[in-house]
Amino acid sequence: MTIPSVAAGAYANVARLADPSAGLGKAAGAAGETAGGPSFGAMLKDALNSVSESGQKSDAQTKAMIAGKADMVDVVTAVSETEVAVETMVAVRNKVIEAYQSIMSMPI
Amino acid sequence: MDLMKSIAIAASGLRAQSGRMQIISENIANADSTPSQAGGDPYRRQIATFQSEMDNALGARVVKLGAVKTDPSDFQVKNEPGNPAADADGNVKYPNVNPLIEMTDLRDAQRSYSANLNVINATRAMIQRTLDILKS
């Protein structure tokens, strides 16, 4: 369930980056906001927070299993959910960096 | 996300089947358990039941292990006068566990578990393939 929040959050933030005049910059919070709108860093931070949340969940499940309290199935599902969330986050990050680099290498 | 939901639903199937495995292994392990006192009743075979349950957090119907029922069929009676658990006529009641039936049940649970694992694998493959679009 963390994938849509990561991906949707990232897309929404990308939309804000592209259109700072829409006034969405304030909604993005003050986490590294620049003059034009939320920065790429803030967007990455948002995505990372939600990924680390699911990571903490899977960590807790693993610890509980070591203590003999959790089911192995719960651990496997929690870890795979985190894996998907991390991969989505990394893929979005790579895509955005790629876009940034192609803008930077644009001849002006 | 629907794909993560189907993983969670398949995980409920895994949990239910592992509970069933526990009951089958109890039956197999206790197949020769004799009564504790002379003329008493031995271990009675247990049967796992499944029930469909609405998971509100997930918004889908998952499977849960229901109440564990006992098999009401007759015990096997063997004439063993020397057995300490024998009654006045020398008969000993043995559990109503048929190892062949338990083995079939065990195989059934195993197949069902694999089927649920396959659902998880297929779902993961679908998620991965979707992510590949983003990566390429």
C-alpha cells in the first residue's frame, strides 16, 4: 500500500515543480523550499519518509520473528512491500535525475 | 494498490494452510496415542475448517482458520490384553486416525500453500514488470 503513496506523492511533487505559479508551493511545506516552489530535495525527502516508514514496519516484523512472536508470512509480506516501495522510490529518483541532467546539458 | 492487496490475500491463505498443517501433524503424531487410563478414550482426530472473513483494513475477503472440529467417527479397537490401556475384555481403543487420509490432507495443504505462493510470485512479477517501464 506504500507504492501509490510514494509514486503519487512523487508525481504530485513533480507537478508542483513544473508549475510553481499554481500556489502549491506553500502546501509542500518548508522542507527545503526555494523561491520558485518546493525543491527536488524536499520531494525526495517526502518520498524517503514514506519508504522508511514501511522499512520500519518490516524491521519490526523481522525483530518480532527473531523473538519468536511473528509469523514468517508476515515478515515476508512486509519485507516485499518495503522492497517494492524502495524500488519505486529509486526508479522515480533516477528518472527525475535523468530529466534534470538532460535539462542541464541543453545548449543555451 | 490492488496488487499489494492480492499479495496480502494470498498471505492469508498461506497462514490458513500452515495452521491446517499443524493440525494434520498433530493427527499424524498422535496416530498411536493410547488412552491414558485403562478403558478410556484415546486421541480423537482433529479437522481444520476454513472460513471466509471480511478484512476491513484490506477491503477484501480473506481466509481464516475456523474452529477446529473433532472427527466423530469410531475409534479403532484392537485386542491387546497385555496393553496397560486395555479394558476388562482386553480391548484397546486406538485413535480414529487413518495415516493415508492424513497424507492426502497433507498433500492437499502443501499444494494449496504452493498455489498461494504462486499467486504471490505472479503478483510480484507483475509489479516488477510495471516498475521496469519506469526504469527503462
